[in-house]
Amino acid sequence: MTAVRPAGRAWVPLVLILALATLWRAAYFASAPSPLAGVDAQDAREYDAIATTLLRTGEFRTPAHGMPHGEYAIRTPGYPAFLAAIYWLGERWFGSRLALVRLAQLALDLGALLLTYALARRLLGRRRALVAAFLYALYPGFWWAASALYSETLSIFLWAGALLILTIGFEARRARAFAAAGLILGLAALVRPTGQAFALILLVALVWAYRVRERRWVWHLAAFAVAFAAVTGPWAVRNSRLFHRPVGLSSYGGLNFFVGNYLPFHGMFRKATYPIVNRITAHTTDEFAADRALWRAGWENIEGYVVYRPAEYAGLLWRKFRTFWSAYQAQTMVIGWGRLGFRGWQLHDALLLLGLVGLLVAAFSGRRFAPVFAAIAFTCLVHVATIAEEGRYNLVVMPYVIILASAGLGWLSPRFLGRGLVELPMGGEAGTQAD
């Protein structure tokens, strides 16, 4: 008589990974400084000030960053609104606005771990998905992000949810899945405005991934676009009414673009940044006019560099590429105990190398990895084109690097992690996947 394995037993490894992830993060939180302390917490203090003002007065006001009248659209409202809601609960329940922030972000971080596992399972199978979940739990950059007042944890959660639902929609050809992904990615764009450009890139990637001869792809992508616009549209309308003309979600892109492509600054902010910015924007009337002036100045610089200083400009782009993929300072912590310990940057570099192997493996597996490839390529390119001052910016796509690293590990050890990538026929269900 054949014994029947309990269905719940398949979840035991994942539950153990979640428990380990929680313990590691709790231990890190216990020794981490206040999220508003330190010279590197400038952005955190800005988010705190915006959220506090929003909570106290109901007004959305941002630091000007040297932009003329730049008090309304430098930042997008997603993360400050999230903080304001957590602050309200913290003050009501514990008398402190910061009391629940790390707990809320821990919940988002663990949710992103589960979403990463679910996406990896659809693409790689259960065993490799468990490897991806464990690597996510172990990766110290996510510990830091959950403890800090930065938008990374919320962005990671939203992007992972959008890509998972897009993958499901692509496999099953379901318009409602594309609509749901558009809604979630719209929220992500309100957290970090680069999401609006990513939505366009993702549409192009999905057109390529579909069989163009199938007519229904038009309706599916239309559902995605309409849902995305429904979420981001109100903020764009608010900005357009405020500035009396059509504008975007944020007025910060031009400053990042100009500074990131200014050779004397080596593509990073310097003490001399704002005097130069003030000269460029001296005759502008508002922050969006200043934004356009800085975009024009950035393009003029690039045209001159390409013609007269091509080697130096190529070197700048290469430095920004390397900086983007470098380990952030929080990723250098020691993981483990005694002689069994290792530094986080070693894990980071190992994941990048394994991710390259997995990229080659996944590239030959069909078009189901299109959303993952699009997310990694877009985020890297947008920071190489603008600002890449530190490795913190790569955290948003590290879950997908981890998925590719798991694919690379599976290719290197197929005996332990399965025979190959999961191959689903279009319209198939996840339940058909093998380990």
C-alpha cells in the first residue's frame, strides 16, 4: 500500500525559511540605529518630513532641492502616504510615529519573499524556488531596507507582485491578470516615478513575448495600460491643474539626468551641484519648467561629450554601471557566526555571477522570462543614464537576480535541483509543474 504524503508537508521548507528570515531581520533590527539617524539618512528624513506634514495638515509638500518653487512634485506621494498611514497607527496605538514602521516593512519584506518564491516556482520549479526563497531570506540588503525609511522595501513588494501577476497572465492569457498588474505597477510608479517609464518598456517586452498573430494581445495590453493610467492619472491630473499644463508624476528627473551626465561631477552630486543648477534654472517659473531646462542641459552636455570627449563619457557610463551593481554599504555586514561567517558583499558578488549563468540558461527557455529581463535591464539602464551613486539602487531588482542565480545553480547541480526549467504550454496552470 502506497503511503500518501500530507499535502501540507510541501510548505514546511518555506515556513522554515520564513522563520529564519524573520529571526535574521529581528536580530538586525535590534542593533540597527534609528532610521532617521546618520549622515546617510537624508532621504529618510525627507520622507519623514513629507509624511508628518501630510498627517498633520493633509498637504503634500516636498523639500525644494534648489528647484524654483520646488515644493509640490519633487517626490511622488506613494511612500510618504504609506508612512503617514503607519505613523497614524503608531501614534494611536503606541504614542510614537516610528513604532510600527519596521514591523510594517518587515511584513512587506516577507511578503516580497513569498512573491519571489511564487514567481520562481512558476519559472523554475519548486526546488529552485525554495533556493531562491532562502537566498532572499539570507541577503542582507533586504534586512537593511526593511529597517530604513526608504522606499525600496515597498517598491520591491509592488514590483514583485506586478511581475508575478504578469507572468500568470502571460501563461494563461487572462485580461484580468494584466489589469491587476497594471494597477499594482501604477502604485509602484507612485512610489518611484521611474515606474511610469518601466510600464512602457514592459508593454514593448510583452508585445515581443506574445505571438503577434494572436489578436487578443491587443486587449490584454490595453487592460494593462488602462489600469495603470487609472492609478497614476489622478496624480498627473493634480500636477497638471497645479501647474496649468500637462506634466508628469515628478519634477525630479531632470536634476538627476543633468547631474548624472556632467563629467566634472563624475555623475554624482557634489557641493557645487546646486550653484550650477541655479544658474541653469534662474529664469524658469516653476519646478517643472526647471525640470525641462535641466533635461535640455543634460542632453546638450551628452552631445558635446560624444563629439569631443567620447572616451571620458564612456568611462563615466562604465563607472555608473559598476556602481549600480556594487554591493551597498549595508550589504557588507558579516553573516553567520565565528569562522562560519562571511560578508554580505561576497554573497552579493556570488549572486551576480550565478545570475549571469542563469541569464544564459533562461535566455534559451522561451519568452516567459520577458518581464524579469525587462525589469533588470530597465532599472540598470535608467540609473546608468541618470544617477548611480550607490548600490542601494539595485535592491529593487535583486529578487530577479536571485531567481536567475537559482536557475544558474540548478544548471550547475541538476541532480539536486531538478532536470531543467519549468516549461508550461501557454494557457497552462502552475499545478502542472514538476519539481
